[in-house]
Amino acid sequence: MCGIVGALAQRPIMAVLLEGLKVLEYRGYDSAGVAVLDHGTAHVVKTAGKVAVLEAEVKAQGCDGPIGIAHTRWATHGKANEVNAHPHQVGNIILVHNGIIENYQELKHKLSFEGYTFKSETDSEVLAALIHYYQHRELKPDSSLKIHTSKFNAFNQALNEVKGTYGVAVIDTENPDAIFVARSGSPLVVGCGIGENFVASDIIALLPVTSKFIYLEDGDRGIIGRDHVMLFDRDQVLVNRPVQSIQVNPEILGKGPYKHYMQKEIFEQPEALRNTLMGRLDEDNVSANAFVAQEEQAHDFLEVLKHIEHVEMVACGTSYHAALVGKYLIEEHAGISVNVTIASEYRYKRTIVPPNSLFVTLSQSGETADTLAALELAQRQGYRHTLAICNVDNSSLVRMSQYVFLTRAGREIGVASTKAFTTQLIALLLLTIALGRAHHEIDEHEGANLIASLHQAPAVVHTVLQLDAKIQELSSDFVGKEHALFLGRGPMYPIALEGALKLKEISYIHAEGYASGELKHGPIALIDSKMPVIVVAPDNLWLPKLISNIEEVKARGGKLYIFSGKNFGHSAEATMIDLGTVSPFIAPLVFTVPLQLLAYHVAVINGTDVDHPRNLAKSVTVE
Ligand code: G6P
């Protein structure tokens, strides 16, 4: 993963680099570094820890310059310390890298033989050395007139030898007028200014300095100068990628009245759901424009669905949990079989593609490496159609897919995903209705009822958010707990998984989600008076069975917290949190919200870094 920022201007750019890094911390934050060139002298500052530590060190050293690159790291090869932090310098070459160089051991061996020694344990330093190696073989003493070309040739030669993924930016102490960039499997965007240009892993790093961007395509390499940007495609042909004007209000990046981004994003859910539904519903069906075709000649998606006999869904993390809910919904209401696989599993196993299958990817960021690789594989495997449910327009996933549903959750910054998840559920509810209507499994009457319950979702979530104070109060029960169990049945089973994931990722309490019918096959052995058991119990088909499982926990002295939609009797052993009557169709989405609040408040009490939990990153762009 990692975040990259680079800048080339006629003014000092350290502030641009550091501000850019701060907003890229969602991509990793275990160490950071920056390099600037000032009159041919390189200043490289690296620190372990978050960007704030780097900023203090830069201030202490007082360095700046008109060209530089910076990096915030999520460690893959080598510990999260100062030496392994980027940039890596080998002679005149200074490099930042996002991705994994898979054949780095082999290259390291070859370069060691040529006399290179390495300071860090990283794969990235090997790439810096390889560029240096080719540059010094390539550059003849009389070639100074063609300095860009020769140096760029060397850059290309090195990258041609690399296996793996990379977004890279390279500066050169001998050539302070260019940043070389390349993208293969990791995102990179060029920001265009007047007499200055920038590069970053994500446009948000550059919003304070420009609104004009060029998205690099996979395989692109290029030279960024102050007044020009030259890009070459994977066949090394000069290409003209469009400059896109993107207006994003930088204020959306603030926390407003909230203490953490995660808290803000939980409370933004009614609005996010409303935005995601807006203009996408007709009276008894999803509107024709809800799912957008990427190519002009493509068929209308609702027509396409008529021929779909199977759905394959692939995602990671929280998005994977959304897909699991989707399976229950689509099979139940639309009668179409659905398979759900974790992307990192999908990409390395044999898959049998049933005829007329739709391949659906779900991703908040649209940049998750495993999900992108799974989609690439699916395209080769001959899926009839591909659909991306994604929160980031222009992301790699969106650009690679045939049909797209943008979730319109707004920028999600907290590492633990909240509003992206519930808006993904909206997307899946719409897909369920569209498939059900296309296959005559949902008639007009039922279609109208389901649509009506969707319209209610934002208001119902708003009401559930009023439980915040109550949930905050009960979260103190979790102080000192090391384990927790989340139980659900049917579509609430994935919600139990998601509740457990939220709690473990931000509060560091070990939590497991279980289908409550499985309790007796193992987890029941863990239950005692110290074990909190959280049950997601809306009033639905599965409730009577779930109540039996609750009794099993009670009988063993477990401490129960029941989020219910129907009052089924209080007892001393259970804390009941009543959400009121909720339509079963939207219940997965609604019952997620109190679990998010619970995880949030427990994490705050535990004093963890809620928005940046240890070892995690928001966007996992390495495999
Ligand atoms: C990381 C994040 C999770 C997220 C997962 C998948 O692990 O920390 O919150 O669910 O990646 O990300 P995606 O952007 O593909 O939904």
C-alpha cells in the first residue's frame, strides 16, 4: 500500500508534501519520509511512526526545496523503522515506491554481484539500485544533452526487469528538473498546476494545490517537468491522457464537530444512504439509470439482468461482508444463485464459471489489489458481464468494469469502514430488486413494497443513531474484556461478522462472529460469565431459532447484549437494546449501525487510535 506525493515547482514544496502525506495516512502510517533537492543537494528525512513525527523532524532540520518526493508507509518487506522508511537513495537516485517487487531477492543478488550494498531490508531499495545500475551503464559521459532521454531509458530498463506491482516516483540529484513516475498495479495520478506539477497516489493529497488531474493508466510511465507531462503507455508509445477537472471541497476532509472521522462517518449514514438512493428508484423497480454502463454501446443493465443465471461476488474485508449479505438477499428474493469469495482466495483457485454469470466486485476504494486482480482474472475467465459496486469514481476498479454502481457515501477516511458498508448494502438491495423483477420473482406489488422500505432506510438509521448515548453507556462493560462473540442468523450472520470485525480492528478486543446455529459446534465452550455475547436479533424469519440460541447462552451464564427489533422478554442476564420495528429487507443495514457505535465507544474507552488502528491501512494496494 503506502502513499506517495511528489512536487516540482518554482517555490519551496515541503509544506505541499507534508500536507499531502497527512491525508494519505489512510494508506499506511507506520513510518514516513521525504526527500527534497535544494540546489543539487539532497535532503532526506525519515522517521518511524506517523507523519506528525516526520513533520517535527523536518521542522527541526529546516530543509526545503523546489522539487521533492514523500512517502507514508505500510510495511511489507522489513520492519516499520527509520531505515526501511522511504525515500530510498542509491547514489543520485532517490525513490518512493508503493507496491511489491516480487523478484527483489533475485535482483538484489545480481546487484550485490555488481558491487551494490543495501542499507534497508526493503524490496524498494533494490529498485532504486537497479535504476542506478542501468543509468550508469546507459549514460555515456557525452550524453548530457539528452539527459532526460538517457535517464528515462535507464528507468524503463529497470522497470522492465521488475516483477510485481508499483507506483513509483523518482528524483535524481543530477537532474533537478524532472520526476520520473510509473504505475503498474498501484494507483498514481498527476496533478497539473501552472509552472508546477505534482504526483500522488490519490487526488486528495493534491486538492490544496490543484483541481486538474491526469490519471495514469496501468502500465504508464512518464516524465513530469514543471511545464510538461510526458506519458508513455505499456508499449512505450507516447500517449495523451486527458486532463480532468475535479472539484472536491477540501472541507469534506475535516471532522466537523466530531472527535474522530469514524464517528463523523457513522453519523453521516442517513445522508449517505439518501444520496445513494437518489434518482435510482422507480415505483416498483430500480430505475434504468441506477447501474451505469461504461461503454456507450453496452446494453441497458436491467435488460442484461434478464439473461443472468448466476452471480459471483468477490471482495475483501468489510466489503466481503456486504457481499455475504447480498448472497442471502439475492437468493431469497430473486431466486438466483450467488457465490461469494474473498478476493485473495478467488485469484489463486480454480473457478468454474457457470454460463451467463455476472461477476460483481465490491470495494470502497476501488484500489484493493486482490479485488483488482480477481476482476482481471474474471475478465480472462469469460464472465459475461462485470459490475463494480464502488465508492470512488475514477478508481481502477471502476475504470476496469463494464457496469458500475457508485455508492455516493462521500469520502471515507476512518480506517474502519462504516458508511461505505451500509451504502454497499443499499447497492445490493437495489441489485436484488432489479434481478428479482427481471426474473419475475418479485412482482409489481412486492417491488413497490421493497422500494417503500428502501425509502425509509435513511430515517430509520437516523432514529437508531439516537441510541448513541445508551450504547456509549453500556460500552463501559467492555473495559478489560479480551474476547467477545457476535451472533446472528440468516442475513444477520454477516452482520455479526461485521460487528466482530469492527470491534476487533479498532478496540483490539478479540471478537468472532458466528451463525448462532453453529454455537453448539464449538464456540459454546468459550461461554462463561465474563464473555460478552452480542446478538443481532431483528424480527424476521430466523428469530424463533435465534431465541433458542440465546437461551443456550443464558443457560451457561453468558453476558448477553441483544439488539432486537421486537421485545421478546427482558431478563436479568440480558441487556436489551430495542431498535423497534424494522422491515426485514433493510434490517441488515439498520442493525449494523448500533454495532458500529458499540465498537467506536469501546475503542474510545480503550484509548486506541480510532481512525488509525495499529497495523491497518484503509486502502490495501498490495496483495
Ligand atoms: C482494508 C480496510 C477495510 C476494507 C478492506 C477492503 O482492510 O481497512 O476497511 O474493508 O481494506 O477495502 P475496499 O476498499 O476494497 O472496500
